[in-house]
Amino acid sequence: MTIKVFHAELGTAVATGLLGLAGVIGASELGYGWEESGPQAGYFPFYVGLILIGASLWNLVSAFVHHREAVAHAASGGDTEEPFLDRERAGRLGVFIAALLAFVIVTLTMGIYVGSILYITWSAWRQGGYRLPLAFGVGLAFAVALYVIFEAIFKIPLLKGPIEPLLGIY
């Protein structure tokens, strides 16, 4: 499966348009008018949402116009429309997104240190091509650096999950 530029532009325009619509709806609940004391709470988000919807509509129309031109150009013997994402790149992107999702789940259940060690180790080993012991060392060093910087120096506690009672912290 290859995703073409046209499809990516359509998806982006629709997504940003929906985001703008959500902003307009949320701002409408807060009030977007002007009172004696100044603008209501939803004034700025309402107009930003309208601008976002307008820009999304512009991009949507522009995508259709460029797509029609590309189809006409291809029909007359020219180059076809450029692919945005081919199968190989989509697979690599899928692996990257799955690894990030796993990192978030592990971090929420086991804490930032365990999640960081596992994510950095996996990324260095599978994507960076490092040997597993070196990749694990890099992941462990990153987790130690997180601890030293945030917990020891700045006194900002990070999510530790079930390792907190095991280590007797706090």
C-alpha cells in the first residue's frame, strides 16, 4: 500500500479542520463575545478555531486542485503523482509508533525509569544497530541521568511505578 501526497493532504486538512471545529465548539460553551470587562473566556480560542477551519478548507481545495492537475499531467504522458509514504517507510513508521505506544504503557504501569531503559535499549539495539549489552548500557545510563538530573539535583519526583516501594523511596 502506498499513500500518495493527495491522501496525506486530505487527511491533514480533515484532521486540522476537526481540531478547529472542536476549538470552536469548546469556545462556544465558554462564550466568545465581548463583555463590559473585556473578552469572554472563549474569545481567543473561538477565532483561532475559525482560522484553523478556514486554513483547512483552503488546504482541502488546494489538494483537490493539485490532484486534478497531476491526474491530467499523468494522462498526457507525464510523471504520476509522487508517493508520500511507501510500504517500507510505512512499516518503519508503524514500528516506531508501536514502540512509542509500548513506552507509554510501560511508563504508566512500571514507571519512567523502567520504560526509559526498555525503550532506549530497544531503539539502540533494533534501530541503531548496537549490540544488546551496549544498548542496555545506554538505556541504563539514560535512566540514571534522568534520576540524577530530576530527582537528585532539581528535586522533581518522576513516576516510578512499583519500583518506588521496592527501593524504599519516599
